[in-house]
Amino acid sequence: MGQPPYGYIKDPNNPKRWIVDDEAAQVVRRIYSMTLEGYGTEQIATQLERDEILTPRAYWLKKGIKRPGKGKQQPATKGNSSTVTKILSLQEYCGDILNFKTYSKSYKNKKRLENDRENWVIFKDVHEPIIERSVFEQVQQKRGKIRKRRTNEGEHNMFSGLLVCADCGCNLHFHFNQGNPEIKYFNCSNYKGNRGSCTSTHYVRVDFLEQVVLGEIRRLTKFASLYEDEFLKAVIGHSQQAAETDRKLKEKELKALLARDEELDGLFERIYEDNVSGKLSDDRFAKMSGRYEDEQKELAEKIKKLRSEIEKQSSQAMTTDMFISLVRKYTRTRKLTPRMLNELVEKIEVYNAEKIDGVWEQRLRIHYNCVGEIIIPKMLPLPIPDVTVNTRKGVFVNYIPAEIAG
């Protein structure tokens, strides 16, 4: 085993084994927790610096732990987002060991190159985890998405980065009313009134969003606890069986391709021996070996693609199970929190409010992490959240789910 990442140290009694370094592990857990609460890597790095948390390199130096590399001379607490990003990417925190993440072209060239993921060798549950596997998977779902956007005044809102315009697909931006700062709202960043091309503002109040989303999550948790079979069918969908069949076919095809690749190695070795012994001319050897090499290159591409598709399907099945357990976790929730929102919701489509039969209605479409939109059957006694907000003096707007509007 190589050098342990920040959060682990080598076991004094067995240098080949990693044990948890409690002090550093607390920082790792804090980084993961802040991510699920909706903070970005820059925000996390800034907060750690404010709290005078040592960088990994400064921490090792303080503890007298020797690590390779000189590194730039930085203040001991000067964190950066790349360090946070790396910590958020390490599967080792789940208790796993990952081998062959890098390789060198030859023993003469010592430069390490990034290896394709399918060439890694992963040993699970080798040492004590710092981060629960489900939490690690949730964070991987979030990585790469901008969850938080600050206003010019420095304030951020938990819905920032989650709201998209149902008409043009652009993000909604957070604002507050200049005359009454208590009124906080979002509108389309691409609205033509702001030099964009979207024809409507898609104005939506934050207090309206909070009530609707909390109401829909509570409705979803009731659906899960009272009607488990229907809930599983809605989450997994009828495509689950088809996806499983497709995955098995892909695994069968992969097995056949790997067998053929191994067979080609044997054939190449045989013609090489025949060429050396004189049974096969140089001309014939060149043609046959060229054909075998071309086929192996083609096989390598197919194998890589299939492995990627199989891994994606397996990951989807795992994340679906994870979403189901998360819904159950929030069964008794009474308040919407940034962590709950980030764990459950992928995005929310916001429609422009419309006046229908003399009543203003605001449509929203919630897409949940891993599973997308969930339609609760109308015949079940699970009423839609009754939310009405007075957005302007004398103008009341009612919530209605997008799928049943009109």
C-alpha cells in the first residue's frame, strides 16, 4: 500500500495497514457535510481558512509525517478549492484501496500517467471508513454542479443552482426586493427585460418555494411509508426489468470479447513461433499479425465502451436504492434544510405564473436525484400541498404541479 491520504496514517504496528487519524478525519467529514449542505469548494476552502484549519501538507509537517514532494511555500492555513475537490474525490475514505490509478510507460520513464478507470483494481472495505459509502455516492452526484450563487451583497440561498426556467432552460437568479429586503425571489437570468431572449420573468418567491418543496417532500415520504409497492414502482419504473436484461446482455457480450482478445494473444504467439521456426514467411507473418493487431485495437475500444456502460447501469441501480433510503430518512421531517434539499432534489423547473379561470397559478416540476420526476397516482389519498402566496398587493398565486396543470 502507498501513502495514506489526509485523514489516515500508517498503523505503527503494521505499516501496510491504514488507521484513522481522528484529528484530520474530523476535517474530512466536515468537508463532506458542508458539500451536502450546498457549499461549493471555494466556500468550503474559505471557511476552513477562517477557522485556521491547517492544509494537509502543513498538518503533516506539524505532525512530523514525511510526505514526498516539496510543494509551494504557502501559509499553513491557506486552503484552496483544488485540495477540497481532491478530498471529495477519494473513494479511499469509504474504506477501499484503489490500485493502478497511475502507470509509467516503461521502467526507464519514471513519469506517472493517469490510468483509465476500467484498469483500476478496487479492494473494498479494507480499512475503517471515514465517510459512509452512501454519503460518498451522494457527494459524487453533486460534484460538477453549481449549487450556490451569491448575490452582489454576498447572500446566498439554498435554492440557488437548483432552479431552471421551464421555457428556455436557463438558471434562475436570486434577488431580494430593494424596498422590502424580506421579500426574496428568483427570476429567469435570460429574461429579455435583462437583455436576454426569454419572454417571461418566471418570478417565484422563496417563501412560496420553501412551502411547496417541503410539502412535496412530506407527501413523497408518506407515499413511501403508506404505499411501499406503488412507491417502488414509481421510483424504479417499468424500465428496471428491461435495464437489468440489457445489462446482462452487455455482460455476456463483454465476456465474449474478452475471450476473443485472449484467443488473439494465443494466435499471435503461435504465428510468431511459426515465423521464428521458418514455418511461416515474413510476408505472411506481417499480414497476419497486422490483422490480429487491428482486431485487438477494435476489441479494446468495444471492451472499454461496454465496461463504461455496465458501470453506469450498476451505478444507477445503486443510486436508486440510495434515494429510496434517503426518502425514508426524512419521513418525520418538519423543516426544509439545505442538506435535505441537496440530497433529494436535482433541479426544479419553474413555469411563469398564469391566470386560469380568474385564478393565478404557479407550476413547478420537481426532479429528484437519481430518479427524476416522480408522479404520485391521483387515486391515492395524498393531497397536493395547498400553498398560496400573496406575491403582490392583492395578487394571490396558488401552487399546482406541472404534470396536472391545464
